[in-house]
Amino acid sequence: MAMLTRTFFIAFLIIASFCSPEALAAASSAKRQVYVTASFTDRESLFIEDLRMDEVQILENNIPKKIELMVRDEMPTVYGLLFDKSLLAEDRAAGPTYRPGMPSATAAARDMAFDLIDKHLRQQSMWVGSYDRKFHLALASTTDGFAAKDAIHQMSSRRTADGVFAYAGLYSAVMEMNKHSEKRRVIILFLDTLDRESTGKISPLQNLISMSNVELIIISLASRTFSSSGIPPAMSRGALSQLAQATAGEAYFSADSGGHPEDLMRQIYNRIRTFYTLGFESDSPADIKTELSIRCTRSGSKVKHHPSTPVLSLPQTGSLIGY
């Protein structure tokens, strides 16, 4: 009996040592690696390509953090090419082939996507999808640029009476990104204008994407005065810009290119390749939102980044940020 009592006493001491305030404090302060993305522009608003680590500062809840990692193109990346399905509906008058001076929006979207794949994404992982009222995955993640281009080519469809719902498409696209282990994730969205129903859900979309490690690049192919679907282009512009900027991304509008889509593509290409991925150790619990600030000491520089450390977890599919 004395031996049994002694055994229980030893077990109690072991359990108590793990449950002591000191042990619980140590567990709660366990560090975790956090990855965030940011872009930096100089006084001429040109993206900085030669930034040094000692020129960047990261503060979490106003506490300076040591930057453990700073890379640009070296970081493993997955790209999602997402298309508004109404944009992919063939314009029978213009035809599916790009024609200088009067391209259909379908052809313009394809040509831009093909150009990005050929010049930048060819060696990277990418998936292809579209959305109408729900998300459709046309091609799972691959490094085969030819397969990606073929999937885009095959996605053409007739317009449907059901219309499109960008909220559902983007939500599902983020969930698709959740399946990948890459620390850098970029969704490139091709659309005409934002649909009316999704316009009222900009704030939830901003919260979802800003709390994930996803950069959103939006390419709107609507003209200044006419849209074949969705809200008027002027209203759509503000909503799309607001959504992209919440992710350290950007919204681009073909109406601004003055009939020179190659200029638009050059801007997008430069933006994509000048994203920096920064890594640091965080002391904050993973289930608590923290305020993140990134600064650049180079004179005249400006910084775009996610406003908060990404912490959102989804038990059904794992972590949105892949820690």
C-alpha cells in the first residue's frame, strides 16, 4: 500500500510540474514562424528590387522583431489563376482570337494569362479555376505551363442566367490555397467588373484574405463606360482596389492601358516579381490577432503589406497560412 501511495505521489509531482504556472507560461509563449509579404516603392513610385534586410523593420504589437528570412523570387510559390466565368463566355462577334485594336475580353484575358505563364509562372506551381455561382477547379496544382494554358483555353462557356458570384469564387480560391504548403501564395483574378451581390460582401472578403497568407492581383477587363455584367465600372473600380489593397496586392484596369495591354502586363509582371517574403518569430498565440507594421528606412520609400499577422485556422482543412 505504501509503494502504491508513493507511486501516485510521484505521478502527481510529474503532472504538477507540467501544469505549473511556469510550464504553462512557457507553453503559451512558444514561438512560431510567421511569413508575411510586402512590396516597397521608391520616391518615383517604382518597385524596389535591391532592398537590403537592414533597411526593413518589422513590429508586432509595436515590438520590434528580428527578421529571420527575406527573399523575393526564391520563395516557393503557388499561383491560382481564377477567371470570372462570364468573362470566358465567347463573344461570337469578336471571336475567340485576339485581334489588335478590337480584342474580345475573352481573348484579352487568355492572352494576358498566357503571357504571365510564359514569362514568369512557367517554373512555378499553379492551379486554374473559374467561378459562376460556385467555384470550379479546372486544373489542380502543376508546374506544366502547357497544361495550364490548355486548361484556360478549354474553359470557354456560354453565359448562363444564374450569373456570377465573386464572393463564392474568391472564398473557395482561398480554401484551395489552404491545401498547399508553399509559404507564398498569389491569386490572380481575371474579371469584367464586380457583381452586385458580391459588392455588399467586400468587408468579409477583406477580412478573410487579409487574415490569410494570400496576395490578390486583380485584372479588370471592363471598359470605362460599359460592362457586360456586374456593377458600373466606376463603382467596381473602387471596390476591387479596396479588396486587393487589403492583401498587399493591387487591382489593374485594362481601361487605363490606352489600348496597350503590353504596358499593363509589364506593370503586373513587375509587381509580382518584386514582392518580398519576410519571416520572423512571433511570441503571440496563433488564435489571437496581432497588429503588424513593416517599415522601410530608405528615404522616400513606401510599404504595402498585410495589416495584421495571419493567424486564422480552419480545423476542417488545416491552417490557412501553412505554418
